[in-house]
Amino acid sequence: MVSRLPIRIRPAADEIAVSYLNRLAALHEMPFTELWNQVSRPRNGTSTRRLDPDQFATVADQPRQRLARAIIELRDPEPDWLALRHEPQPGCWRCAAAHPGRPVLQLFGHHRYVCQRHRIWVGPPDLTGFPQPDLSGLPEIVAAQRAHLRLLQRLGPAACFDAVLTGFLICAHRWTDRREPAHGDARYRWARRADRLIPSGTELETFSCSRLFAATYPEAVDIAEVIGALHWRRMAAGNPDTQQRFAAEIGRRLGQPDYRPQVVRDPIAHWIDQDCWRPSSLPIHDYRSQRTYSGPSHRKPQQRNEEARFTSAAWFAQHRCGGDAMLHHRSLAPVILRDWSQPNVLFESALSASATITEARAERSTAASARVIGSLDFIRPGPVPTDYLDTAVEPASWPERTEPRQQSPPRPWSVSERPYFTPSPRQQRKFRLR
């Protein structure tokens, strides 16, 4: 038997059920497990309990239709889970101030990076407990969020997701270069925004990878307008003349009008070679398939991420280049480990491969371009035969994964590690005698 709670609070938009229940329990000063037992029921005769929408609405004293509009697990029909992030995160702190109780956790779409109403950076899911930066002095980041929404409407969630993450990947690879950039290069703008978001001398306190994404967000969206459009993708997959026109447009948006794709250490050349003629990449995970879905807990950042943040902050304080930290952030994994990428034992090998041309193509490209430009410039000798670009339309739908995603093999043990993880013959004999 369940009873209505005396204190009624409205849920926040896109809030997850566990967050709303935690706030209710805090306001009523009751254990969360007690409240959870009232709003859930056993699943298929097991001890595992899952949320019951009717009991939830009764206990919260809210109409089920109102809860269904706000609580993400109660949506009917279910939302497009691929268009949503797989990890809940705190929303804008000023918007959350209207909702009493504990911090509000929301499940945003892949396109939500900025609260336009309050000019607060929300960013990709990151470590909790860090203040969200104010963007009042960086209006170009707020303008980039509006451009992102226009791009979403034109390309659809699938192509927009892939294009923006690829834009971040390109910016991150370019921001790893510690050499002095050319005049007008976008890295000057990233350094200026980083100085405002992560002031020099305060890196250990203010550093977060999410702020590095904020520094590169305008250029990532600007590049995504080219990468996501079928017109430009067909040019990148075409003959050498159209490839050079595509490269010139990308270079102009990055502040390098004389840019030419390179065989090594160039993510744009890798995208032209491997990705431009294929469908959009799918997210690796979605919230609906998580074990915590409709349960009493939610996915949380791992504790070791705090140690990684401290190491990245120390590195950033020394070099003021944020590309390495961005490349190792989990939000870029779908465009680093694509379904058609070559499997790599080490993640560092996958990072290197995402900015390198395959050896066979590189030999043909350098032989074809050496007479015209230079031995390290990448030009595909001819167009790529592709059924996808011949039939694709905008907005594009999510591609279907016909087979399970290929898992990378485990890293082999080194010579120094093997004695610690493999038993000796004498130990094996002891185990058999037990």
C-alpha cells in the first residue's frame, strides 16, 4: 500500500526519475530505499525492482501526464534514445535553483551544451562538483549553441551528432601541437577563451575537460556545418579538384586559408580518406540499454577520473594546450572508435590512427601529389565509389548496426608484467593439489 507525500514539487525538464525521487526523499527526511520500495515493483518475479509509473504518480501526488512530460523514463512514446546522452548530468545551476531538494540530474540531447537563457556552459558529462562557467564575456560560445540548433534542424540528430563530435576531434588534434601557430589560426582564439575559463595559475582548482570543449565549441560547430552537409561530403569524396575545394573551405574556417591535407598527424585528411563517404557514426551507448535504467541508481563518473583530472590539469598548466585532455574524454569515443575503424589494442594507437592515412593509400596519394604539391600532402587520385552518398538525403536517419560492435582485444602483458599476473609452474602445481 502506498500513500501520497505531503510536499509536492514539480519535476525539472528532462529529469531522471532517481533525481526526482532523491529530492522528494530529502525534503521529507526519509530514507531513499523506503521511498523507492513504494514507487517500484519486483521485475518478473525477481528481487530486482523497477519503477512503476502509476505508483510513482500516486506517491508524488502528480498527474501521470505531467510526470511523463518531464521524467525521461516515463515518456510515452519513448524518445529517440540515440539522440540523447547515455549519462545524466547536472543542468544549469540557475535553472536548478527553482527546484528544491538535492541537485537535479537531467538527461540532455547531444546538442545541449549551453543554457541560452542564463548563458551558462553545461557541456558534455564531466566530473561533478565543479562550478559551471559563466559565458557572459564569451558571446561567441552562446552564438555557437544557436548555430548548433539550426544545424540540428537541417541535418537531423544523426548527422549533427557525428559532425559536431568530428569537429571537436579535429580541434583537439590541432590543439595538441605546441608549435607557434600561424597568424589568424584558430588556436589563438582557443588560448584566449581558455585564459578566461581556466586562468593561468589556477589550473588545479578550475581545470575541467568540459571547459576545454567550451573553448573550441564555436569552431567545432563551424566545421560541423561543412562535415555534416552532404554537398561538402560529396566534394570530399570526389576527384582531386573537389577535394582541394573542400580543404580550402575547412582551412578558411580554421584560420588557415593555405591549408592542405597531410598524410600524417592530420585528422581532416583521415576523415577525407576513411569517413566522409560512410554513414554517420552511432553512439557507443544509450541510456535505455544501461543496467541502471528505471532502477534505484544512475551511471556516475568513476573515481579514477579525478586522478586523471589532476594529471591533465598539471599538464595543461605547463603547456596550455588542451588537445590531449579532450582526445581522452569519453564523449569523443564514438568518432575515435568508429564501427569500421581498424581494431587497436591500445587506445593511444586508435588516437594516432584517427589522424593518419592508411599506409597503402598514403603511398598512392604521395605518388600522385608529389608532382603537384609535395610528398607529404594527401590527395586521393580519384573519387570514392560509395552507395551511401549516392542515395543519402537530408535530414539523415540513424544507420542500423547490422552486427555487434567489434570489441578491441585486451592489451598483451609486457615482459615485466607477466610474472605478476601469470602463476609460475610451481604455483600451478599447488593449485592443482588443493
